Amino acid sequence: MRKPAVLVTGANGEVGYGLIENFNKQKLEMDVIALDIRKLEKGLRDKVSAAIVGDILDENLLQRLVSEYEIHAIYHLAALLSTRAEFTPDTAHRVNVDGTLNLLRLAHEQARWHGNPVKFLFPSSIAVYGLPSVGAKKETGRVREKQWNFPTTMYGCNKSYCEHLGRYYALHYRQLAADASPSGVDFRAIRFPGLISAMTLPSGGTSDYAAEMIHAAAQGNPYACFVSEEARIPFMVMPDAIKSLVDLAAAPADKLSQRVYNVSSFSLSAAELRDRVVKAFPDAKVTFEPDLPRARIVDTWPADVDDSPARSDWSWQPDFDADAAFDKYLVPAIRKRYADG
Ligand code: AKB
């Protein structure tokens, strides 16, 4: 008999690292199958049942997963983030969209095999929003899920389309078929703000300046921030990001009024971020040297998001506001990380 399993794609990424650590602490009953295009980081290998090196575009590999495992949940984290996707938009479309479609098909096939719904957790992003100007951004303030869905990046377009794909699989799959039946794919998405981890550094994102600034200061390195001091977006520390995914996955399906949710913890300008970094690391040398094309992308993202549907449907509540994020998580954990070498 195959043990029920959870599949984590993009397992080597920042969210993958945090999620696998969480599953390990939770002593998850199901096997954890980690899939990434690169060999799984050494520190994670003994925390998963299987660490598979492979490409989510490799349909033969995915068929092998169907034959070897009984998958009941998929955390599909593999993606090319916004900055990297701008340099390789065609590859980004293939990985972010075709890869996601491959995993939705896998979820459907697994649900048919074992007869239970497969939960499909999808990390969307504030990149699906596109505010037309800094003035409109300031005037709009906290954005609700149905507002300003005009992404200006390939990554944002990819995430927006995959949200619709997931909704199709969950609610409208093969609706004209004579034998139309539910796909069995229980798709649930969270639009993450900029994520900041004490344990890992992001790569290829346009919100990366927050994590890069903090980690540079902790290592005594100067940091030239690529957005302006006024640039403001919502942020969240990794423990809250993992909490939101796990809480949404655990929510009873009949409590969900929608399939895609905003979550928010705190909103900071780059100058407010710098002030907090300098307070924690007084020798920090932070300058502002805007990379205008990248800075313009951040200007299209909302200053903050309205996460009231998540709070009412599945009791979302961050553990870390800006003060707690720095005082209780980032500063102590990053100091320890670099002290330990
Ligand atoms: C990125 O910068 O691309 C991501 C995101 C905001 O989704 N961190």
C-alpha cells in the first residue's frame, strides 16, 4: 500500500524550506515528497520521505510520481519570480503556467485514483495587481482581491492566469462533458506580499530588497537599495507565510467564500525598512540607488492589501506585525544565523 503523501514542488526555495521545516516539526502523518530542479539542500534531506530532482515540465517524471505515490495535497511552490521572469519571459511562462497546468492535471489524476479531493495550495502574489501610478497607489491604499487586477510583469500575468486555471479545475472542470464530474482538485491560493526569511535569501524577485538589506546589514556589508525611499509594499515574515498556507489548507472547504485570498502583516516604505535595519544594526550602510525599471514594477504593486476575507473565512491572523517581525524574529534569528557561520 502506498502511504498518503504531500508533494512540495520548488522545495529548495524560501517557502519550500520553511514549509518542510514546519511539516517536520508538526510530525506530519503523510510522507513529504520534495521535488526541485536542483538537489535538495542537505539540511532538508532527512526531513522528507523522498527528495526528487526533476523538472515540473517533465511529464514522464510526473507520471512516475502518480505511479509511486498516493498524493493528497500539493504545495506547488516552483516558479520563476518577477525580476528573473522579465529577463526570460518565455521560460517563465513555460515554468509558471505550463508547469502549474501539469501539476493540476496530476492532482486531478491522483483524485481519480484514490477517490478523495487533492488540496492544491498555490502561492500567488501581489504581482497580480497593477496600479497605474504612484498617485493611484497612494489613493487606493489597501487593495481588495477584485481590484486593479492588471499585472505589468510576466510573473504577475502568470500568477493571475494560474489563479483562474485553479478556479476552473475546482469549480468548472469539463463542464460540457456528458459525464461531467468534479475534478477532485481543491485549489486554494494566497497572494503573498514581499516575503522576508531570516534563514534564506530570495533570488529573482523584485521585492527582494527588503531581505537583501537586512541580511547585508547583519553581515556588515553595504547595501545599495534598488528602489526609492518612498517605495512602499506589504511584507510578511516567513513564519507567517507558512502559517497562512497551513491554515488555508486546513480550512473546511465549506468555509471558503473564494479560492484566492490576500494576506497581510505589515506595510513599510523602503526608508522605514532602512530605519528599522539601522536601529538593529547601527553600523549598517544602506544607500538608495534606484534601478528605475525594477523600481517602476514595485510602484505598480499595492501599498497594502485588504485581507478581511481571509480573516473572516479561515481566521487568518498574522503573528508578526512590523515590530514583532524585527524584534522577535528577524534580528535575533539573523544574528544567530551569521554568528553560527
Ligand atoms: C517577487 O518579488 O517576485 C516575489 C513576489 C512579490 O511575489 N517576491
